[in-house]
Amino acid sequence: MTDEIHPRTNPLIVIKSTTELVPEEQVRDIIEALQIQVTRDFRPAWGMGATLVYAEAGHRYPDAFRIRIRRTAGEEDKGFLGYHFTEQGLPLATIFAEEDLKGDKTISDTLSHEILEMLVDPACNLYAHRPGDGKRPPRGYFYEVCDPVQSLKYEINGHPVCDFVHPEWFEHNWGERQRQFDFLDELKEPFQLLEGCYADVYERKPGQRGRFRTIWGPETDDEVENDRKAKPRKGHRKNQRVNIRGEED
């Protein structure tokens, strides 16, 4: 492996398991399925792909995005399935196998989720503005491409992978059904959230301080109940934005 610099539109993503719960052979098999998803399904929609490899012993990967699969989370990360953030300028994702395997006995959909969101927003700092409309306040929607449709999966080589939104989902100018807004074509308009799915947003209502919120689909006017919902197990992830959230001006 050379020290070549990989382009932003086709980064190298290196994946490694350090737990016997998800052995290397299984991870390699999942990687084959996710490479198909990235190349066949994701790249035509987003104009970017990735090269996915398992971390070989003794090889250097100085320019790579990294994903590590660990057995359990520490106290700080208790309850999370996985998340991504940046470390010294490069994205790093962690998946906690013991928690992730409890429901559907696989990590493939969580791995799919993290890979696709790392590709679109590796620095965890992008958002799209949606103007206010009637009772809806203006918001900034963070570029999380799997959260709005996280309840939908499809299979590749027997492995479940995540549905994902298209770039048009973040563009408020499109009308209903004017574009395809997610890969499985279940959404009908920008910023729509499916049942049990969510988006992290920043909003500021007139006369109020700005705040970060997690909003849920389908949206209702009952914001109190909306805010109290707990994230579904498969959606319980965090990213670097958690570290900067709080009351803003």
C-alpha cells in the first residue's frame, strides 16, 4: 500500500474488527456487499464513491477514513451502536458489536449507515437551510443521509443495508414527486421523515433563542411529545455535532 492521496470523491475506507463477535471473515463478506452499495447505488446519486478494504496487518493507510468494530462501548458511549467524528482531520467511525447484534444479529446496516454518512459529511459540519413555511420555522438540517429513512433496509448478497436520501432531499425548491428523494423511492418531498425516522436540526423561532433538536417523522405540531421520543435502537448513534450542541443565540 502506497502513501497516495485519495480524492475526496473516492476516499479509501479501512475497516477492522477487534472483537470475536464479528470475525474478520464475516467483515470481509460484508465489505463486498457494501462496496456494491457504494458503487452501484450511492455513487450515481451523489457523484462520489469509495474503496472499501479490510485493514491488512502491517499495511499503512495514512490517508484513509477508518472504521473500527469493537466489542462494547465505554461508559461515555454506553447505549450507542456507533458514531463517526474526525480525528486529526480524517473521519473515524466506531461500531459497538455487542449492542448492535442484539436485535437483527448483524452489524451490516450500521456499517452501511456510517459509511454513507462519512462520505457525504466527513467533517460533520454541513447543513442545508429550509426556509420557514406557515407554522414551520426555518431550520438548518444536518447532512445525515440515512437518518430520515433509517427504518428502511434492502439486502445485498444477503446483508441488510440502509436506504439513503438523495441530494434533492436537502433542496427545498422541489415540489412533491418532482424528483426521487431517496434510493428506495419512499419519500415524496424534501425534508420529509418516515415513521420512526429522524433528523437533527438547528432552528430559531421568532423571539426565541436558537436550539438544536432531534425531530421525528412524521412531523406533528406537538413538539413536546416529539422531543420526548427516544431514538430507536438501530438509530441510536452520535457524531461530532453532539460535542458542539447546546443553546445558541
